Amino acid sequence: MSLFGTGVRRICAVVAASTAAEMAKQVGFALRETKTVELRLDWLRNDAERTRFLGWLQKHRHTSACFVATCRRREGGGKFEGGVDRELYWLIRAREAGCEWCDLEVETLRKLPDQSIREYAVPRRVLLSVHDFERTPVLAKSLSTPAGGEADAVKIAAEARTIADSVRLLKLARRSRNFVAVPMGEVGLPARILALREGSALAYAPVAEATAPGQVSLREMKHLYRAHALTRKTRVYGVIGDPIGHSLSPLLHNTGFIARHLDAVYLPFLVHRLADFLAAVPAFGVRGFSVTLPHKQTILRYLKGCEPLAADIGAVNTVVVRRDGSLYGCNTDYVGVLRALGKKLRIKGSRVLIFGAGGSARAVAFALARGGAVVGICARREKAAKELARAVGGEAVPRRALRTEFFDAILNSTPIGMHPRDGFSPLASNELHCRLVMDLIYRPERTQLLKIAAKRGIAAVSGVEMFLAQGIAQWEIWTEKRAPEALMRRAVRTALRAEGKLHRRLPV
């Protein structure tokens, strides 16, 4: 059993704020979700706020909680300006306030006489931590707590530059006792979620502002990803792309898994190189994954099998990992665009322009061409536009022609205007001569392109409908069950509405 307990207690809520009042507020929220809480004393803006907060903590004893006091100096990647003596002073005060654990950086331990912490009245249990914000260092095959009893547990938090880095850190967690593995950075995010199932004693999640790169919020860690409930039997799915932080696919798919009581989880993988991710598929136990920009066409060379339609399109957005480890590809973007656009437009006989010639554009072009539309392709890469137009029996349309030619619909399949760079439009107002504009981007729901179209009185269709249709089709391919479509739709639309309200409240 972990030194920190079992189940949800192994999720450590990170409380970090500049004032004692906000820290106290965050503690209250944290204890509603878990009983293990890290107190980032270094985030408090001065000694007066530290005194106030520890006074509050001592007055409001939480006997069932396990508090880990941290006063990380700048040398160790924290915010505390003081030296080792002042760090130890605040850790001693934390013990007086009721903290059972303290997190001590290895840099601090090395500066102590005889490199010993036990003669100081810090919290009785010590988590010795190593932070490397640049890379994952060379790791031993296994790790035990230091000789002499200087620490009760050891933590290694390291930047994962590649997925292979995060796999190495998880393997160390599997082989070591009383060890905390923290893969940092967006590349390391999936491994951070899976760390508990691999044997890490803790997984960290902030209550409010992130305190380290690649963190997942406490609410998401517990309720969306259910990190504390994952085991080696849990089926792992995910989405691969670059970028990937904008994706609502984890919300969509995990909502479905939770509703159907399936032992499965869906994770976001930032993938710069496909080979890096594919080599980690066995280690993570991945059973299937979604494919987004820029890998929809490149993934084809790694497949052992592919449905005929996806092969014709030349792009795959859904992969099934078979029992023998081989990959089988499908394309559900095709279904998504027909369902989304078909509600607003009689596709047969319509003249439709697709802006872009990448993987998503290919699926859209084939879907519309087979639906009877006259398809035009306009793209920055003229050669790619001509090749795709030829493949679907359409026409390549030069950019200059958009100022004069009329289309029944114009569809954007490029990532221009996608969150977080959502103030840009791939097309100008004078290039929108059509009855309808659809943006395949779904976040934000109303892109700059759609706002321009609306100002001109042109019907605007968000990409959210296509996103939902293709994602639900993926979910059913992997699970071979009927998706709880209404719940999945509601979760995504609620998130987009909340994001839209927040965006409107922010100063311009």
C-alpha cells in the first residue's frame, strides 16, 4: 500500500495562490475531492501571507487530511526567494500547523550539514524531490529511498521531450517502491494520468493555476480521466496530433466511457513524430486512437490494413490496434461532413469549394463528390490542390478566383483560426461569395471566419456537428457498443458554451 493511502487519496491536489485567503479557499475545494494536498508555501507573496495561512491551517485542523508542505526555492524551480535556512524555517512552521509530510528538493539536502534533514523539526515524513525542467535524465533501472533514512519517498519530476521519455519514467515507477513519477510538459501529460496505475505513489493535479508544465486540473484528473481507478486492465485510447491542447475529444470519449460504465480511458497525445508514439503503443496499452493534424496521411504507411474508403481518400482519422499489435485504419470524417452539411444544404448538384488540401480536406472532398456535389479545391499548395481535385473529379480553383466566382458553399479545412489563435480567418470578406460557409474547426464554435460570414448575411455552420458525428462513430468502432450520443453531445456543447461566455468576458 502507498505511504499516502489508496484510491483517490493518491491524487494529490496542489494548492497554490499568492494570498492566505485564496490558499484557504483552495484547501476547502481540494478536500472535497481528495484527502492528500500539497501546500505550495513558496507561491504566497510574502512571509506575512505565509504566517496567516499556517495560522489558519493550525486553527482549522483537518485530521483526516494528509498535507505535504512545499516551500520550493528558485534554485529548485519554485518561487521562494529565501535561502535554505528560511525554507527550513517555513517547513518547521508547517509541521507545527499540522503537516505530516514535506517536499524537500535534493538541492536543499546537499547544502545541509552531513546532508541530513532528520535533525531538523520539519514534518516527520520527507519526500525527496528532483526536478529537471529541461529533459528526462538517465534513470537507473530501479530506485529505492536513500540510505540512512533521509527520505520516506522519492519524487522525480522531469520534462518529457518525447513519449519515450515518459515511458522510461513510468517503467521506473513500476519497479520502485515509495516512488513518485511526474512526467512534465504536454508530451508527458498522458503518462502523468497513467502514473498511478504504473505504481507511482502520487499524481499531482492543481486546484486552480497550473504549477508545472503539462498539469491536468484536479477535477479533470479525478472525474474525467479517473486516474485513481485505472489499472493495467483499463483499455487505453487517445488522440494524436500536433497541436493537441485544443482537442475536446477526451471530454467526448471519456463521457461515453463513464456513461456506459466501461473500464476505458481516452488521452491526448502530443505527437511530433509518429514513430515515437507508435513505439510506445504497447507500453501504454493503447487499443485505438484518433488521428488529427498533421498525421492523417502519414499514418497510412504504418497500417497493416485499411478500409477501402479510407484507402481511396488517402487519409485516416481512426485507428484500431488489433490483438497482434497491427494497426487497422478507418475514416469517420466522411460521415461527419455529410451529416453536418447535409442538414443545411442539398449536396447533390451543389458547387462547393474546399479551402485546404490536407487530410481533413481529402475526406470532405470524397464525401461531397460521392454525394453528387461539384467540388472545387483551393489551397496554398497548388500542386496538392490539383492532385486532390483530380482524385475526386473536381476542379482546382486559384485563390484569385474567389473574389469573383460564386459557390453554394465554402468549407475551411485548414487549422487557421483554431484555438488558441482564434482571432484569424483563412479567408477575407471579399472572398466569401456563397450561400453558406462551414468551418471544420469546432473550437471556438464561432470562428473568425464564421463571424465574417454572419456579418455578410451568409449562413454559417460550425464544425462542432462534424466533430461530434465523426467522434461518436469512432467510439462505436472501438467499443462495438451504441454510444450515449445525447450525453456526449451535451458535454461538448456545455464546454463550448462555457468557453464562449468566458471569452466574451475577457478584455479585448
